Amino acid sequence: MILPLQITSRNLELTEAIKTNIREHAESLDKYYSRIMSCRVAVEALPNRSLYNVCIDMTVPGVELVVKLDPNSDLYIAIRDAFHDARRKLEDFARRQRGEVKRHEEPLRARISTLFQDKGYGFLTTVDGREIYFHENSVQNHKFKQLEIGMEVRFAEEMGEKGPQATYVKVI
């Protein structure tokens, strides 16, 4: 860290053991992202509830990462969980900087071309002309009986026993 760690408390006196625990957790963050500019940790005891809040505010190039979780009745667990979340945020930030963010493929699109309402299945025709089987159990946001030929849908497919089939079908 470029600036020294700042530890503050509200409604409680932090023991040296707690401060040491926080320092150790904060030092371990450098393993996940080495260019942390500053780190501020605020520990708060909620009055009359025996709960503790731990808030971590980290500054990294171009952005500020903040961690604030639900209160916990055990201060050491609250600290551990907050730093675990801070580590995850730093790892995600580092991945985005390296351009390693996963890109989710757009779901496939098709139109309902054939329906067998009484038998509980139908077929989709994709943009490239393929036919995909689907069962009424794979329909997500409509009841199968409400489907109509020509409706546009998104779907995911896998290879079934008799050819391609839709694992889910969602009306657009």
C-alpha cells in the first residue's frame, strides 16, 4: 500500500489483538492486487444489539472499492468476511484491468415453427434454418399452452438422443 492503513472504530475500543488481526488481513490484500493506494477500515459496534459492522474502503488506480456486509455478532468473523469480500473485489478489478473478464455469449434466437399442444412439445426454427426440438418443461416465462407459432424466443441447446434440443426456451 502506498499510504498507511487507517483503522477507526465507533462505539468500541479496539484491542491490540483486533488491530493486529486487521493489519494482517490488510497486508495480505497486496497478494491479490499490488497497486492498492490506500485502505481504510472502520469497525462499528451497533448499540444495544451486540453486532459489529466492518467497512473497508480501498483506493486503487481510477476507482474506489467499498466493502460493507451485514452485521455479525462475532467481531473476528465480521473482519474475516469483510476482508474475504475485499479480496474478491480486488481480484475482479485486476481481471478487468487485464481484460480477462468473461464474455457471456448472447442466447440463441429462433421462432416457434411447430407446436403439438396436446403432446407437450414443439420445434423452433433458427435464423440459419435449423430445427430444434423443445419440450413443454423447457419453457421458462410462459405456459406451454399460451405459446403460438411465430413467437420469437431465446433458447439454449444441447445434443439429445434424436438430435438438437432446447434446454430452455424463453419468449422474448
